[in-house]
Amino acid sequence: MQEPGKNGIPQYADTVSYEDYELRIGDRLYIYVYSVDERVDKMFNSSSGTIGVQMLQGGGGVGGSYDLYTYLVQEDGCIDFPMVGRVPVRGMTTRDVKRVLEDELSSFIKSYGDYQMMSVEVKIVRRSFSVISDRGSGTFNIQKEKVTIFEALAMAGDIGDFGDRSKVRIVREKEGQTEVKVFDVRSKDIINSEYYYIEPNDVIYIQRIKGQSFGINSVTTSISVAATTLAFGGFVYGLVVRIINSIEGH
């Protein structure tokens, strides 16, 4: 990380505030209703509670049964929730969805028990980002709420020797529109900028440095190249001398 303003390193505006992710069509939500009343637990959670938590923690699952315990944000921006029906969630954060469901459920289940002891957990599942580079490309799962650009690159195996750090691109889709963010990851300002955190479904593109086809990046490599060159030169010289001597002998 380098100081901005020196050696062509750019400066970036301070936008340190982190914005919560807003739900989009195609997102999947894990929703669990907590209550001191067992009837409420069975009504909304069934066996999904234990299985869902295991899957969120990387405990695996049973084939395609995972889909039974999550809620898809459908084309109209809604999810179907038991006993409540269609709930609009597109454009909301998980905190917004939690609040809406708690309000809806509190009035519905108060006849079953102490509804004031009820709470709802909402998590986004199956979140991922992709990296495209000549070092290797792939898709990686997001295991926590906030992932920085440095964490994302580390998961992908770093940029590599010939990746262009001055023109890292993030392709991001929002509300049906695609935007491309280009930035210099070497700048120290990146920590407080809009480029610091990635979002689900981001595609990070690392282009190769133009004109870079061969390079020597360590002392060991330099010695190896020099030794190989000298050895080959010696071989050629010896071969030429033998040919000349052979000709003169005849």
C-alpha cells in the first residue's frame, strides 16, 4: 500500500461509511423464528431450524433439501412466508426484513403464547463473488457480512506478478444496470473509499500488464537465467571449436 499523490498513485474520496446490502431478485434468505412457545417453533420452523443452521455453518446438507429451508426473492421482489403470505423484500436490508416479519408475526401468534418473546433471524445465503485473471479464475463463497477487496483477492490467490494493480475492475449489477468500477488497489486511500467492500455477485477482473511477457522477479531467477545462458554459450562455443578443428585436421 502506497501513499496517494506519489509515483502516480491516485487519491480517492473518503466514503468510509458501509452501506448494508439491499436485497435483489434471486437472493435467498434463511429465516428462523425464535420463540419460547414450542407450538410457534413447530409452526414456522419445523425441522428447518437445526438443518439450516448446520448448513450456514458449513455443516453440509442432505442433497437438494437445502432449498426447503430458504426463501427465494422472486421476480416481483417478494418472498412467500408461512401464515403471512407474500412479503415484499426487494430493496430492503436483512434488518428491514427482520423488523417487518416480527411486526407481522407478533399480531398473528399472540394467541399462541408470549409473542413478546419472539424474534426473527434473517441471513442471506449462497452469496458469492467471482474473480477473472490470468493467474486463475473462479467463484468464491462469502462467509461473513463484510468482505474487503483485499480479502477477496487473498481468497483468489492474490493478483500475481503480472497482474495490473493500477486498473482493478469490479463489475457490479444494481437494479438491472451494470456498472464498472476501476481503481488502483495500491493506493492507501482505498481503505476509506467506495472500492473497499465488495458485494455479492461482484465480478473482479484483473487484466495483465500490457507488454509484459517475460520478467525476472527474484535474485534466484536472475542467477538461474544467467547460469543457463552461460552454459548454453559454452556448449555452442565448444561445438564451434570442435567443428573448426575437425575441418583444419582434414
